[in-house]
Amino acid sequence: MTPENTILIGIDIGGTNVRAGAVSPQGDLLFREDALIEAARGPDYGLPVIIDLVDTVIAQAGQPVLALGIGSTGPLDREHGCIQNPYTLPGWENVDIVSPLRQRFGVPVALENDADAAALGEAWVGAGRGFGSMVMVTIGTGVGFALIKDGVIHRGIGGEHPEGGHILIDPSGPACYCGANGCLESLVAGPAIAAFAREAVKSHPESFLARIPDTPEKLEAKHVFDGARQGDSICIGLVDQTADYIVRGLISILMMILPDAVVLTGGVLRSFDLMEERIRAALEHVNVIIPAGKVHIQLSKTGQQAGLFGAARAAQLLQEKEA
Ligand SMILES: [Zn+2]
């Protein structure tokens, strides 16, 4: 059991920001602070920023620290506590993040992929609470996927993180850096929606999208959702297309895993209300061979704090293991 009046520190590392929070062993967020990590400046700049941030959070919380947890954009080498991410953290290749923090703070330090951390957080204190199995799908700049079963993160071979956001949806779709054409991320992530919008505006000068300044170069997914809210038919078509691709992704997930709950989050899903009816209606047809209708599909409750809660929970699990 976790001693009373102690804290867990959750750290959420993204490409631009790092966020740290003090979380009670029961899952209450006591204090939170963000800092700019400026990932492009590399770990020599970023690591001291993270350590300073953790110092600040610990000082503000004013209680002894049980353990630290880090959620970071992958790929990671969890066995050696390293970040290996030249994609969204340029310069962060084989960077040992666990040892310096363990040395500095003298407590166990857990390292998790950010999608896993977010799912763990949501299962602990958010929309996944109380469910035996939960899949979390994050649709934003990319598409993240994680599975939590009985409070434990599902891991792949050698402890690697499976990338369910890259399941194949449409082989005639756009090329993705994962090597496939038409994977889920290449069709529904923010940049994918923006690319479809840039294509659509070429043949539809009457569209809402044609009135965005510096169109088509500056078109973003949010313009598509804004246009759909204003009744623009081209934007509505793009939103429906996104919903249909999300449905295909969800059907694959339900067919393979049939979890108790699916929790949705991420920037694109802030416009879930525009897609919800279409998605739920389509999923009703899946009821034939699996009871898909029983799966609780809902939005995240912890939102952008999910990774922080999950990093804290990972810290707690590690501390209990090492105790
Ligand atoms: Zn892909």
C-alpha cells in the first residue's frame, strides 16, 4: 500500500511542452506546471528543464515523493529507460531519461509511451475507471492506441508498444511513414484531414475552405470542422468521410478486442459531436457477430491531463513493485 501524505510525480513529455504534476496516491491532482521543452534544442537543454520543473512541482506540493513516472512520445527503449524519438523529439535519440531523474530524486522512475500513459491515466481516474478492459484511441496530430486490461498496460513483443493507430483501412489511401498506404493515421489524423481539405478546395472555390486566409497552404483540420458547423457542404463531406474512416478503425478494434470500453480523445475528437451520430449508427451494424452495442464508447474525462495521471499511476505501480 502507498503511505499516506506522499505524492507521485507524473511527467508528460511532448514535442513542444513538458508538463509535470503532483498526484496523490488516490489520484487527485494537487499541483501542475508546464514548461517549454523546445525539443529541437536537444536533451542537453531539455533534461535540465525537466529537472527544474519537477523541483518546482515537488516544492509546491510540499510532501515526500514516492516515485516519478514519465509518459513520452515514442519510440522508447523501456528496458534501458531511453527515449529514441528523432521524429517528434529531434536530437532525442537513445537519450537515457530515467537514470538522471532517479539519481537526482532518489526514487523509482517509470517510463511509458505517451499513448499507454494516457490510457493508464484514463483507466485510473477517468472514463475507463471501473472497466476490466479499455481501449484508448487518441486522434490528433497522429493516432495513438493503447489497451489496458485489469489495470495493466498491454505490451507487445519485448515490451514494445503496439501501434494500433496504423491499422490498415484503405490500401488506396495516402502513404504513411509507417510504410503502409491508407492506415488509420494517414486518413483521420489532423494533418490527413488538412491534406484532404487542400485537395477538395481546388475543385470547390465556392467552399468555406476557399475563404480561409492563405488557403490552401494554411488549411487545418479545425477549418474543416468550423466549416461543417456553418453548414458548408464540402466540409460536411470531409467530416463524414473522417467519421466513416474512424468507424472502420473502431470496427477492427471491436472485432479483435471487444473491450468493455473505448475512450476517445485528441484534438480531432474535440469535434466528436459532429461525427457521433454517424459513428454510433454505423457501429450498430456490427452487432451481428459480436455484441458491439454493449461496448461503452465515450470521450475522455481527463482530457489533456490523461498522460500526467497515467505517468503518476505508472510511478505508483513501479514503486509498489519495488517496495
Ligand atoms: Zn501509418
